[in-house]
Amino acid sequence: MQGEGSSATNGAQQGPVTIVFFGLGAVGSNLLICLSELAERDEVPVRLVVYTIDPAGARDALFHAESLLARIELIGVADFAPIFALEAPYDAQLGGATLLVNAALPSFNCPIIELASRIGAFTLDLASDMYDEETSRTLTFAQYQHDAAMRDRGVAALINMGISPGITNFLIGDHVHRLHAAGRKGMEIERIDLYLLEDIDADAVIFSWSPAVALDELSQHPLRLENGRMQVLAPFSSARSYAFPHEPAPTRQYPLYQEELLSLHRSFPEIESIGIYTGGSEVELVKALHQLNLLSKSSLPNQPELTVEAVVRAVLPGMKHPRRIEEYLRSGVIRRTHFCAAAEIRVSEAVRNERQTLIETVGLSYLRYHGLLDTPYAGATYIAYPTAVGAAILAWHTLEHARANPGEIRGVVTGEDLARLLPRARIDAVRRDLVAWDIDLFESVRDAGSA
């Protein structure tokens, strides 16, 4: 899966990189593996530190990458708070840290960024807490509270990285920035619609994420930006069909409230309509539970302390252990998976004295899930793998550019920001590495009036 060397500079001449992980679960372990592969490919010495409340679980998450364990400083802790406070001996252990990775919970994003601003390190997180009171009220991610402090230190907090958001916003941002740079008179980006497919064909109920996370995301009232105003929609309403590449038939898509919406709206306020949609087997399962009223907050008869939803959450199968996922893949229980993201950017401009509207599509597709067998990534879900690889590739190229150009990338930075801040050679290197790690990219342009 390793691609050809694509670094603009030889990082080996600039000293080692210290990467510190907070937690190490399904995604974090794959992120660590990918960063190690990138560092080896680019001949950059890396020191890896992992703080975890569950050392045995962290070791188990790397069960196909045992060779890495000898190179990792695996430090068991009862609580992350003393680390965030820079108490001894953690202050010495964090000396010279280059990147702090939140591989635990979104609630740790801000404490990790505060720590990074004190020691002068970059940070990386994969998701934000979308449902906390402050974010719901302001429609702004909590990480932005620390933008000024990170700018002052000349480092960056890379937020909401992964495959979507992260790579999706990077691809959208790169396309939008190029449209603006073309300087075509009268050109207008009318809307962006991002369509997500998470589909698995298996003989068992297998969640790609934690079932609790899936229920939380899909049962929320989604938001959609229409003509400059946020619309609140009913769950699983306003459905539409979308034809994804490599799929024999269109997939039903439902509005989703996810980080991409708030991030793109902040980055491109001039675009007045933005929608995020999702569909696939897991979405249809949660939709069925919703329509059967099995996600109701109502209490059970004669048991007021229990809600219908609580009972359903208690009996749903949990996220499968990586060893079980690998077993399902080898035995054929998992027959086919497909993760795909397609962003349609609707652009209008004057052509031959009339208005022409085009739909310019950028996207990615991950179809080679069975290729993970007999690799260090075996046991990852078909969503965890591209999420980890996407985050690792974006973070690595950002770090390598920052090491050669200190202070150029600073503050709170999203995927679409990186598409503006990184030079063209780095953007192209990111794209090549995504393909090298089995994530295909696609682009197309069609007339909006065509089928």
C-alpha cells in the first residue's frame, strides 16, 4: 500500500518527529500504523508515545503490527488530567513533542489543544462534539476558542480530520479555491451537496462505528443551509436518491447534521446553500428503528425509569472486536463493502450571453476492503481504515511542510483550509498518497440540465 516518496524535502535531515497519542482504539491504531509507514517511506525518524487508560486494549489494537510495539512508548495512566496539567513526569515525556493526536473522545479536543499551545505542538482530532450546548447555540466548533493561542505559538490545531470530514472537505476546498482563482467574471457557486455512502453486505449486523454514535447522529434533527438560512428538518425526511460510482442502482440519501456543514459554511460564507446527505445499509437500519418508534424517549409501561430507546441501545449488538471483524472478512460473512463520498458543486456563469449551470463533482471511493487481509490493518472496519489513513496523510504532509516552513500553518485549521495553505506540490502528494493507500479519487463535470 505504500506509495512513492513524495516529500518536498528530506525530513531525515531535520531531526526526529515526536507524535503523542491520547488513547488508541480502532481508528487510532490504524492512524499510528499509517503515520509509521509514511515516516519510513520518507526516511523521517519518529518517536511514538501513547497515553492510554487501557494498555492491554492498546496492544491488542495493534495485533497485526506487533513490530511497532517495540518502538512505542506505551504509558498507562488512570486519568489524562495530570498530563493536560503538565505534571511530572509527563512534562519531561512531552518535551519536544511535534504532534498531539486525540484518538479518544471529542471532549478531549480542547484540553489537548490547550496543552499543545503551552508546549508548542501541533494537534490532530477526528471529530467535534456537535451536540454540546455551545456548539448548538453558536454553530461554531469549540476548538476555535484556542485559535489565537495557537497562532501566537506558530502551530496549528488540525480539526475534524479523517475521511469525512477531512479528506472530503480538503477535496471540496481545493476545487472551490481553484474556481475562485480562475477569476472568471460573473462565476457563482450556487450550492454544495455532499453525498455519503456507507454500505456493507454481510450475514451479520455489523456497525462500522459505535452503535451509540450511529444512533446519536442519525436520530438527530438534521440541519441544512438553504438560501443563507439554516433549516431544521425532521429525521429521515427530505430524502433523495443519488447514483454513486460502482453502485448498480441509486441509493436513498437522507439529510445529516455533521461537521462538514458547519465547517464549509464557515470557510465559504458566500455559498448560500450547503447540504450533507447519507445513506446505505447502516442508515436504513437506524431508519427502521426510528419508524418503528424504537428510538422513542417514552418510558416503558410500569417502568418509568426506562425508555424505549434505552432498551434498544442495551440490546443492540456492540461494535465488533477487530479480531472478529477480520474473521468475518476471511470467512466471507462480510461479502462487500463500499464507502463513497461525492460532493456536487453547482456553478453558474455567463456563456454566450446566457447563463450556464454546471455540476462539478469531486469525490472518493474505498472498495478494496478485502485487501486489508494479511496487512497490519487487518481487523479495521471499512470506515475506520479510510478515516485513519485520511487523517494520517493530511497530518503528515502538513507536518512536513511546517517543518520546512515554520509558522506558515497556524491556528485552528480544517481540511478545506489545508487545501488553501499547502502548496500545489503538497496537495498533489496528498492525492497520490490517498490512491497509494487504496482510496480512489474521481472528478467530473456535467451540464446541470443533463440526466
